[in-house]
Amino acid sequence: MIDVTIDLEVLSDTPVSVGAGGSTGTLADKVIVRDSRGRPLIPGSQVKGRTRHAAEAIASTLGLGVPQSFGDETDTIIRRVFGSPQQRAPLHFASLIADVGKAQTVPQWLSQIRPSVALNQRRGTAEDERLLFQETALRGMRFTARPAIVGTLPDLGHVALLWAALRVVDCWGSAKSRGLGWAAMDVRVTVDGQAQDAAVLAEALRDLVRWGGA
């Protein structure tokens, strides 16, 4: 097993809206999730979920085994990296916090409320009397965690699949179809205390494919 540490930085190209599931005390029907200091964030659970989805797509494309369902306990590279209901994940995923400097209180202008309408998915038209107000973090915000992912993996090939998956995740939060949440990701990988460059990780991914994901 090898020790893995990954730093992440997400730079939003469009406003990000990761909903907190409530709207108490605001005009918004849907507010964004924040930490105890009021900073907007992308939860670690979403980082893990989006990355797993991307990893499954990559593994399937490369001919590597993937679980047939979330509860599938077959030994696959996805299960070894992300765990399963019966196997604890070997990695911890931290939340990515908006960079607001050293301010102890977060200025209100770091978010905005945007009007939107609910769409009828069958007809593709706006629903009657369904005007909504959605809070978003501002465009251009940086969400970071150093480290964002820590744990152990069997070998560099497993790390390479995780790295590749992180690189293709380009949207966070909700309302992607409305242009929200698009972002660029900077991924920095350290294995056993040594920084790993893209060429080394790409070669490790090719080796993983040659070995069939073992």
C-alpha cells in the first residue's frame, strides 16, 4: 500500500450553487451550503461522488471492471479506490472551501440570488407559477483544500485512475443545464511524500490498462 495525498483547487468559470436544502432567513428558495464561518463550499461527499462517477466512466471505457450497481461487492478497481457498502473507503474526501482570505466574516457580496423557473421535463417548457430564487456563489471563486484527499491505495495505477477522474470533473453543484457550476480543476498528487507529475501518472494509467486493472 502507498500513502496518497491530493490537493485540489476549483476555479469557477460560472456561478456555483451547491444547495443546503433550506432557505431560512433569506429570500432564496434554495441557499448554498456554507461552513461555520459562512464561506461557500463544495462538500467532500460531492467531491467523492462526482469523482467516482467519472472514474467509473473512464474504467468502463478502458475495459476495466466496474460495479454493476452501488451495492455490487465484486472486487473491482472502483471498489478498491472508493469502497462499497461492505468495504470502508481507503480515502477521505474533504470539503473544498471558498478562498475569502483571512476575513473572519464573509461579505454578503460573495453570493448572489438569481431568478429561475422550474421546467417541465416532459414538455420542455416552463411550469406555470414556478418562479424560483436560487442563491449562488459568485463566478471566479476558488474552492480549495490542501489536502483534499488522503489515504492509502494499492499502487500508483490506482492513484492514476483517481487523478484522471478528477481531471475530467468540470461541473459542480446543480443547474448545469442553466450554465451554473462550470469550473476548472487543478490537481496535485503526492505519493509517499513525493510529488507526481502528469507524465508519470499517465504512464501508470497505461500500465493499469495493460494489467487489466489488477
